[in-house]
Amino acid sequence: MGKFNGQVIKGVIFDLDGTLIKSPKPSAKPLIMASELLGIDKENLIAVGDYKYDLMASRKAGIRNILVMHERHSREYQSLADWTVSSLIEIIRIYEILNF
């Protein structure tokens, strides 16, 4: 657990890539498993990724997502993202807007 602006953050999974279960992205199973392991409803999660399979998996799981843009191929699948950022620090702005 960690804290952000005094609020407890229950868990952060940067990349659940199918290591725990043998269904890699773009399968929704790793994200659904993350939701269950953390004990957090999918509606209260946001997946962060930098590739189309990250976005496809989150869409299939019913989890909102953030695309971290980079020079290689991000723009071609930007339409799959709920939000886009150019740096990880921008995720804090989204967190504050959503009042998580």
C-alpha cells in the first residue's frame, strides 16, 4: 500500500503480462485477475499502457485506460484510449480529476 495526497492507494500493477495466468494481453483475464487480487471493482481501476494490446485488454475487461504516448506507433491506436499522457506524471492529473 502507498499514499498519494493522504489517500491510501491499495495497489499498483504496472504490467500484469500473463505471468500469473497463461492468458497474455490482449486477453482481459490478467486485468480481471488483478481486479480480483486487489479486491477493487473494475469501475475503480485504470489500466496504464503504451501499446495497443494494453488498451485492447482493458477495453475487453471493462476497465478504463490511459495510453502513455511515445514516438513509436502510439498515435495509430490512440482511439482505443480513454486518456492519453506523454509522461507518467500526467497520470496524477487524471487521478485528481476523477477524485479517486
